[in-house]
Amino acid sequence: MIDKQQLKEFVLRLGDDSLVLGHRLSQWSSNGPFLEEDLALTNVALDYVGRARMFYGYTAEIAADGSTEDSYAYNRDCRDFTNLLIHELPRGDFAFTMARQYLVDEFNLAYMERLKLSRDKTLAAIAEKAYKEDLYHLRRSTSWILRLGDGTTESHDRLQNAIDDLWGYTTELFEMDELDQEMSKANVGVDVASLQPEWIRQVTATLSKATLTVPADDWVVTGGRKGIHTEALGHMLSDMQFLQRAYPGQQW
Amino acid sequence: MSVEVKSEQEVVFQKRIDAEEKIEPKDWMPEKYRQTLIRQMSQHAHSEVIGMQPEGNWLTRAPTLHRKCILLAKVQDEGGHGLYLYSAAETLGISRDELVKALHDGVAKYASIFNYPALTWADIGAIGWLVDGAAIVNQISLQRTSYGPYARSMVRICKEESFHQRQGYQIMMTLTQGSHEQKAMAQDALDRFWWPSLMMFGPHDAESAHSAQSMKWKIKRQSNDELRQKFIDQSVKQADVIGLKIPDPALKWNTDRGHYDIGEIDWSEFARVIKGDGPCNRQRLQHHNRIHAEGAWVRDAVAAYEAKHKQRSTKAA
């Protein structure tokens, strides 16, 4: 049996993943390589921030302590955030953003497909919606991998560098700590370790098609679920939380 | 006195305009009509796109997740309006690349209001309430403009803008119901955005360079001063409802006219900002230029990929 505290912690992780990635994507507004793409990136950002609101809202409901979705986004410090590190890395250039998005989309689609079957009805419902969004996200990011990989020498090199710089953060996607195992056993969460072989197969196929090389597994950085982040997260939070910190306890 | 000689085509064209017929892309039109529309529509499109910058500046700092989502959707809408308007302008035989180049070269303008900085969260409220509010007054009138694609794009844009205006007003309302600091923040935003919003309607009718011919061609349906008055009358009441004070000591209800009278607009400021000396002119244009340049390798990659695949599919066939 899982208890309330475990469920809350589990849902909060998913909220953090969504918010942090959504925030990074939102930084593309007015910065896209052309107007249509500017809009598409902020649209995906909106999906993720919307997802964060659902997970945080559910977290608050489980906590039943007067917290709201905003308590989790705005009133916690770096060490309290439990997102996977890949989501918080600065947006980088367009190649970096699309490489991350593709790697994460492949993972998220498979993840949400499983989470749809969760015994927890709220999580299943959120996953239902997220799965539909991820189908579209993956179609989009895959086509960017192909175009940039097999485009010009410059786009190929930029994308290869991005994949290389991201690769060591992908291992964490498939790590199972005690909580993940408990949640998976209870059919509430997802056995992420079991998703890895198919993820590798898909990613390898797409990268090869895009004339890119799958990097060697020679470095790994993890720690997000324990609140051990990159230094970039603190800066993101100081930006995001500015108003709530400067004028605490107000309605906006 | 010069005698205007009109060609038969021009006479027919004016008759159609007078009969409230819409002019469509393939119809004959005077070159000056086409040029006026390109100038106006591209200026409108550039304004939507440049306007994304001051608001985008607050996307990462929106105070709640709900506000963040609304602002994301709003900024996206503005970009979408830019896209419609560029497409509508393209029906006049000019490309988006040419229009963007004219912006970068400083030939094409955008609404000078976006050369003011969005310094506080209340500015996001003020931009929605006043800037979008002023834009709607103008755009409602443009729904009846004589050029079909422009008129139709306005119908859709107005629907979205009225949502934007309400969300801006709602931000202001929430702030005025909040702490002392929040109220002050809202009043300060109104103080800074009020006069530039009035300037959005352009010079007084007597001073307006393009107005007379545009009215005759029904590109413009109402004069700058008429539209400005409409905006003043509605905004004064809205400010009153939420307890904000319009920063104009001369503001007074005129019973004879049935409108509010206002103090003198500082046209030297208007001229200065249009000329390029507003607080953010350089940053706005430099940002657009820089991002355009930074995105070049992406656009090149798309073109190269398409060319390769076209070649491959031709070979395969």
C-alpha cells in the first residue's frame, strides 16, 4: 500500500518536470528562428505549464494543507525541486532545445502511454491528455531532428553537439528509486527502467536517419530527484519566483 | 489649383468603394491604394510582432501559473495576428521577407507604444487594458475597411483582442484590490501608459498626413480624433470603476459635446519616439534583427533538407 505522503511526492515530481521544461520552452518567445516556430515552441511550453498546473493542483489536493498549485511553483527553493536534470538545462541554441525536446518526447510519449493505465484515476486522466499532446510534440521534434541532422553541415554539427551534451542526462530518465518502485508495484506509477530498451531503439533509428551518431555512454549525471541540481536551476527560480518573493502573500 | 484627371478604371474603382463593395486581391486598384495598404498592414503586422517583446519580457516572471498560461496564450495570439496580417499583405504582391527587411532597414514602422518599457507586472495589465483597448477601437473600425483580406483578418483579430483587453483590465482590477504596493504599481502603470496610448491613434486629424485619401478610399473609416475620443470615453469610466486616476488634471466631462475633454497631448514626445528616441526603440529593433540573424542557420537547414529530399524523390521517380 502506498501512503498519501508517497503519492504526493510522486505527483510533485511530475509537476516539477513539467514546469521546469515548460519554463525553458517559454524562453523562446520572441526568440524563435521564424515566427511560426516561435509560436509552436510557446505552444508546447503552454502544454507543459498546463500539465504542471494539473500535477501541482493534484499535489495540493492530496496534501490538503491549504497549499495551491502556486505554492509548489513559487515557494520552494532549489533543493526542494525534484525534476529530472535534463529539463532544467538552459535552452541553449535551437539545436539544443530541439534535441532535448526530441529525447524527452520519445520518453514522455511512452511514459504517458503507461501512466494512462494508472490505478490512480486523476493521474490516468492527466496522462490521457498529456499523451495526446506528446503525440504531436514527438511528431514535431522528430521532423526537426531529421531536418537539422540532414540539413546543412552547420545544422548537423550543432545538433550532434547538442545530442552529445545531453546524452549523459538521459540515463536519469530511466532510474528507479525506492519511491518509483513502490509506485510501479502499486500500479500507480510507471516502471521507467522497462522503457529504456525501446527508447534506445527509437532514438537510434531517428538519429541514424538524421545522419547523426548515437553518443557513447561514457558519462552520466543524475541527482534531480534528490534535489541535487545544476546551478542553472537556481537562476531560473529567482527569475520565475521574483514577484511572489518580493511581494509575499498577495493575490495576482 | 491642380485638376485631377482620373482614368476610367479609377472612376469605376471609386464607385465600387462608394457602394461599399470590398476590393479583392485580383481586382484592379490604384497603385497608391496598394502602397497605402502595404504600408498600413505591414505596420500593423510589425506592431503585433514587436509587441510580443514587452509582454514576453514578463513570461518567465508571471506571478502565478494561471497568469503565466494566459500570457503565453496571449503572446502567441499576437504572433498569430502578425502572421495573418503578413499573409494578408502578401496578397498585395509583396513578400514577408521584403516586409521584414523594410522593418530592419527602418523604412517600415510599428506602433510607437511598444518603444516604452514593461517595467512592472502592472504594465502587463496596462498593456492589455489600454494598448489592446486602443488597438481594438481602431480595429473594430477597420473591420469595415475596403480591402477584403484586411477587413476579414480584423474580424478574427478583434475577437481575440477583446479577450486580451479584458485580461489586462482584470490584472489591474486584481492589483487595485490588493496591497498598498500593488495599488501603487497599478496607478504607476496607468500614469506611464495613458498618454502613449492616446498617441496610438496618431496625430490630430488636421495634422494627419495620410488621412484624407485613406478616408476617401475607405481604408480608414473613422478619423484619428473620433477613434481617440471613443477610447478616452470608455477608459475613463473603466479607470473609475477600479479606483484609478487618469493622469490628466484637465480631464473633464463636457456636457455639450457628450464627451470627455482632455489636456494637450505632448506631440513632441510622440515625434521623438517615432523618430527613434523612445526608451526602447534601439533594443526592440536590435532584438528583432539579432534573432532573425541567429535563426538564419535554421532556415538554411530547412531549405537544404527540402532541396535534398526533392532531389532524392526526383531521382527515385
